[in-house]
Amino acid sequence: MKKILFINGPNLNMLGKRQVEIYGSYSLQDIEAQCLDLAKKIGLDIEFFQSNSEGEIVDKIQNMYLSNNYAGLIINAAAYTHTSIAIADALAMVGMPKIELHISNIYKRENFRRKSFVSAVVDASMCGFGAEGYVLALQAIKNMLKE
């Protein structure tokens, strides 16, 4: 079974508690449960990883690359989207389908959120679908794997 890695960046562990008007009331655990349900239906295995540490995210991407155990990656780098060249460099190594994901529409928010270092090194970007974006991204990566 093909395995997809979800990487979630800083403060996403606080979903459902922080800025509900922007990020909604779903927790990261709620989102993971929805994705697990869909993954079973579409024949994928998934793993969720969350860290508030840039270095841990880089390490996870490198370990993913070296392990050869994954078929694709969905990343919500959160605030690191706009600041981390290190994460972008690590993502550039990974030669498999990659999707950048954001819960909110980053283009309707503050100017600094409109710049993404991640976008240039992934195959697709999704934003503004709320928590549902995670299941949409999972379906999208399944379709990318067929191509």
C-alpha cells in the first residue's frame, strides 16, 4: 500500500483552540481521523507528523527521502512557509508528488503570508478550503500517483 506523509508545522497542534475564525474548530486529531477514513477507502496508508521546530521538519523530510517508504507528501508548513529556505531545500530533494496545503487562503491575509518558499518546490498548492483541504489534498495526491 502506498504511504503518504502529512507534515504539519508550527502551531497546527493548537487547531480548534486558536483563531477559530481563521482556522476553524477542527483539531489536528479530527483532521487526521477524517484523512484516515478516506485513506482506507482509496487504498492509501498515511502518517501524520507535526512539529513546532524547523529542524525537526527538515529531519523528517530528509528521513522520508532516504527511507524510500513513501509515495508522496502533503505539507502544511504553516508559518515556515514564508520563512524557511531550509524546508524548501529539503523538499526540493524529494522526487515524488508533493502538495503544499494551507487551511486559510494565504492570499487574503497579511502581505507577508503571500510569499511561499514552499510553492516553488512542490507539484501543487492548495489553500482556503479549511480543514476539508486535507481530504481534498489526499484525494489529489492519489490522483497524482495514478498519472
